[in-house]
Amino acid sequence: SENGFKSITKNSTTGAITTEAVYDTRPNFRVTVDNSTFNTGAAVTDTLTRAESGTIFTIDGTDDIVINMPALSTANVGTTYEFYLTTAMASGKTTTLVLPGSGVSNFFGMLQLVGGTAANPATGISGDTLTLIATTVKNARVKVTCIVDDGTNSTWKAETLSTPIATIS
């Protein structure tokens, strides 16, 4: 049923109004999944938009992928994307996420090494390019969220799980 009133009645004798409300508090939220933009098996360069915020993108690592974050804007704060590698990065190929600007924007990254070994988290906070390097394993993942953007500089939180470990430069 939909949220709102199921019925509204008025007592003809007393004039009292009785309402019966129906509320469904369960969210009906679905995430958009993009299985085409970066999952082609060919080299792709694309610039994301704020309208794509909340999207999960799948990536085929057969060739180089360049993902440019949206142009600097105060409206970017809160913009978020997730990326999942459906095919391991080929030898000599990379997937890079690039922030706009001239070196004044940074990823604040928590980079986690996975792959059946002891976890070895690293942090990277000075760079505008996050890279899943050659031979990164299938199922590696990246989540980025804009936490500061003043229209001139931006800071994006980055969380990665990959083997080998992702880099920020």
C-alpha cells in the first residue's frame, strides 16, 4: 500500500472526523548499476557527472580505463561512486580515477591489500590520481566520495580493496 490516508470519515451526528492512515516505512531505494560504460573490453576515457552519484560501475580490466571525476563545484560534496573490477587488469594496463584541477585536489585514501594474505592497509593523501595497477585481481573494488569541494580544490575519500594494492599519486 502507499503512504497516506486509507480513509477519512465524518460522523454525520457529531461532526467528528476519523482518519485511518497507512504508513510503509520500508525504503524502496535501488542503486543504479552501470555494466556498460567501463565494461567494454576496450580502452575507455569518461568524465562522470553528479547525476551519476550513487552508481556502481563495473570495469573490464582488459585495456586502460581513465575515469575523470566531475568538474570542480561546491555541489559535488556528497557525490559518491563505486567501482568493481569484473576482469583482472591486464599486464601493462591500468584503471585510473583522476580529480580535476591542477594538482590542488587530493584523494584521502585507505588502501587495503587483499588476496588471501594478511591485511596490510596503507594510506595515501597526496595525489589527484588513484590507480588500480596492472594485474589487479578480479573483484577489486573502489569507493570514492567527495567530502570537500570549494569550486577550486577538492578532497575525495577513497576506499580500495585490491591485490596488488592501489596507489595514489
